Amino acid sequence: MAPDGPAPPSPAERVLVALDVESLAAADGLLERLRGILGGCKIGSQLFTAAGPAAVELALKRGFRVFLDLKFHDIPNTVGGAAREATRLGVAMLNVHASGGLAMMRAAAEAVASAAGEFRVPRPLCLGVTVLTSLDRRRLQQEVGISTTVEAHVLHLATLAREAGLDGCVASPQEISLLRLGMGPSWVIVTPGIRPASREDDQARTATPAGALRAGADYLVIGRPIAAAPDPAAAARAILEELTRP
């Protein structure tokens, strides 16, 4: 983050392990191995579809802060209702697709604030998803029909998200510096697509953990490099060591 921004969380809090697993039992096993090493996790569509709110309850019981990564994208009333229920669950962060428009994002932001007071829970961060990390410029233009560059579209969506009252956005490592410059130090940037330099997979716009933090990311979502490692605890410790290295 920029020097004049708020003090960043610790590296252990900044790394969110992606619980992209097929069952509650698999998630429980991974969280048990990472307890005391990492402080947060991401629960996405796969696990939430398999286990529902029980996945969030499990992670909270294990002492992990939860980023609920369901990327809500619907009419404003429906998204507002979903954001309200996510807040009731006690998650620390949730997200909506910024491409859903200003009214939809505003409904989410207002629902989160209202529900936090109603249920007497901390208000979660409400984030806008900009451009999925699986999309590069060619796919964005040819398949989605967006004629601008990825960077320009990401900044446009982030600006719209801020106007709607959101707290930050989800964006690939390649747009972190642009967002930090354009959105300021208080804008929260959550970054998936964190991979070791030698790894190749289905995400087109990636970076190393240390590179993403140097660029200005606040939180890093890391999945397979930890979850699929022979020793997830050792893999997580190695990433934290990299992040604390001068």
C-alpha cells in the first residue's frame, strides 16, 4: 500500500487460502493444517454449492476470517438480499460483479451496512469484481465484446464501484499498480492469480506473492500452490517467509 495509507495487516492476515475443494471434510482438513499459520480463507462457488453456509460456519469456528467469493450478479433487489444474508453469516469480505452496474453495487453496499447494524456484526468489506483473471485482452475483446484494454476496463469498473459505495475491488496482479495510483491508498485491492513464477494454469494474468504486495495489493488469494502442495502448512510458511524477506 502507499506510505500514507492505513497500516497494513500482517502477512499471515493478508494471505487468504482458497478453499476450492469439493467437500466440507476436505475444507476442514485443510483448515486444520493451516490453523495458526494463516488467518483468512476464501470460500467460493464450489465449496459453497457443496456445503452451503456450513462452510462459512466451519471456517469461523476454526478461527479464520472469511472472504465469501460468490460474485453476486443479479438485479439490485436480489443482490441486496444476498449481501444481507452474507453479512448475517459473519464474513469479513464479500463481492459482487462490478459489471452488474451502479444500482446493483449500491444495493449491495447499502444492504451490507444495514445488515451489520441489524445483526450486530462487524460490517464486511464489499468488493467489486473487475475482470476475471482468466481473461486477457484478446478474450475480453473477441468473446466479451469490450473494445478497450483490460487495464482501462478494470479502472472504469473500479471507479464505478467506488461511486456505488463499495470498499475495494478484486483485480489481477497486472492492474494493482494502476488501481493503487488511480484509486488511492484507502481502496482495498484483493488479488487472485498468485502463482510461483514457474507455474502455468488457467489464469492469464498472474504474479508472485511478493510481487503483488510490492505493487500495492492488500490481500492475496492463493489456492493450488498451498492446497495442492504435498505439505500445505510448509507451502504456506514458505510464502509468508517470502513476504517478510527484505
